[in-house]
Amino acid sequence: MKFAKFVSSIIVVASIAAISTGALASGNHAGGHDEESAIGKAGVAAKATRTVTVEMADSMRYTPSEIQVKKGETIRFVVKNVGKVRHELSLGTEKELLEHLEQMKKFPGMEHDEPSKITLDSGKQGEIVWQFTKAGTVNFACLMPGHYEAGMKGQVKVGAK
């Protein structure tokens, strides 16, 4: 019985390591790849044209939940968790967010090291600096289990210059 638990623990650890390695190998981590995605790319703080403060609350809402930017603009998002539970802000396409939501359901303690995501404990704040390189809609959401389903999501409307 103890051996079976030991083997099970090794399988879980190996699975998490494999997923973590795959996420880092994708080139979207904070390691500095200048890779452009469907939603833009990591911005350079010195080139930010403005700062937008986004509050995350236990009402499962962002304030503001809709943000207007121009194509090519680099925004410094100051993200504040004004709630009592952990929240995150993840930028992505709706498809990317839904796929990541499924991963978060399997691994709710997952840590993020990507320039388009930030996870904050209660009372904490942090920043995302992002350049919006394409016109259209970029979604953002909290992918903590149950938060997205409760309506914790928003949109960045990227207008042509």
C-alpha cells in the first residue's frame, strides 16, 4: 500500500514537471522572448503610453471590465487585488483562456511566469506591461477555479490607430 502511494506521488510530480516544462518551452514566459502572439506581445515599461489601474474584487468582477486602447499602444496595467481571496488577470484570446481554465481546474495552485498573466494574493498589487499589436478584442479573465464561471472577465478593445 505504501509503495502504491509512493508511485502515485512520483507520477503526479512527473506530470506537473512535464506540464511546467512544456509551458516554459513555448516561449511565452518572462524569460524575454520577443514573440508576438494573437493578442500582442510583452511591452517595454519605458515605452508605455499610459497606465490603467484594474481592480479585482471578490464580487468576481474587474473594474474596469472594458478598456479601450489603440493598435500599437503599450499599456502598463497596475492590477490590484482588493478582495480577500486570490485572483488573477490573464490576457488572451477566448480560446486560450478557456484552454488555460481547464489546466487551472486540474492544477489550481499553478504559478504563472508569463508576461500576460499575474496572480495576486489579497491586498497585493502588481503590473503587466503589454503592447497591443493588432486591432480587435483581447479578453482577460480570472482563471482561478469558479471565478471565470462567476463572471470574472473583461475585454480590451483595440482600435485601429
